[in-house]
Amino acid sequence: MNLKDTGARFVTGLHRAVFDATSGRLLGRMAGMPVLALTTRGRKTGKPRTTMLTSPVQDGDSIVLVASYGGDDRHPRWFTNLEADPQVEIVMKGRRSRMRARVASPAERERLWPQVTGTYGGYAAYQRRTDRNIPLVILEPEDNA
């Protein structure tokens, strides 16, 4: 594990502790976006893995996530976990929900990307840092998936 991975794990743990202790009342928004705790199942271990993320776009019951990892050339672990098992759980705005994840189609990404970068311009900078096409993930309630 490199320094970036270790730092991300530490910051996520600290953020999650405050978020959980206050049911999202503290640190429930960052950069104008709602924060959520995403729990995936580890693709190798099968154990639950939780990370803190922001959602730049919400469309009805659907929630959009950006698998940017700060513009790293690697996909974030949460993304590779949900590719292996798309059933996830989130906590957002004090509510726990079971969701199904899917990668946005090229047409959906083309439509959503301007909204994503309009909400937080940092995502455009992240995309410029890497050659990989940063995936957008759409979470939908299990009963709608």
C-alpha cells in the first residue's frame, strides 16, 4: 500500500467516525455535495468495506458517484468491489438504503459529466490528470434495479 492509499484510508476513517457519531449532521456535506457512506463487499475477502464519498448529482432516487480517486491512474477500490458485486448499502442524510450499482453508459456519462463538473470543477481537473476515462456510477434502489 502506498502513501496515497494510506492517507486516503486514514482520512476516510476519521470522516466516517464523525459522520457515524452524528448521523451525518456533521460532515454530511462537502464542497456543496451531500456525503454518503458507501458499503461494498470486498471482491477478494467478501468482507464489508465502507468508504466516504460525495455525490455531485442526484436524480430522483438515483445517486451518481464519481470513481475519480483524485485523478489517479487506478480505479478506487470501492469501484472494483462494486464491479464484482453491485449490491451496495449507503447511508445518506441519516437514511440507510440498499442500492444496486452500475456504471453509466457512454451516453449517460456524456449527459451527466457536465452536471458533475458543474457541481464540482475538481472532477474536470482529475480527468485531465489521468488517461483513464473516469467512470460515473449510478446507484439505484434495489427495487428499481
